[in-house]
Amino acid sequence: MRHMRLWLTVRVRAALAGDDGMSTAEYAIGTIAAAAFAAVLYAVVKGDTVVSALTSIVQRALSVNF
């Protein structure tokens, strides 16, 4: 058990001893990936299928009889 605790402590310290943050290149790639994902998501949401499905859901919700 002591050996396992020592091994785990060494591994955690090694993981925390790495870079504290991302470099400029990593930020750039992350920003490009986020923008690409946003563009794809926007294209999907603006598509006729999604708009008609959302419209249908809202109309059904507003026409519920109690």
C-alpha cells in the first residue's frame, strides 16, 4: 500500500510539473477549432429541418388543451 501511495504521489507531481498553460500556437488551434465547430453548429441550426422541427414543437406546446 505504501509503495502504491508513493507511486501515485510521484505521478501526480509529474503531471502537475508540466506547463502551466497553453502556448500561443495551442490557443490559435483551439480558437480555430471552436470557430469551425460554431460554424457547423450554426449551419445545422439554420437548416430547414431544424427550424421546422423547433416550430412544430413550439406550436404543439402552445396548442395544448387543459
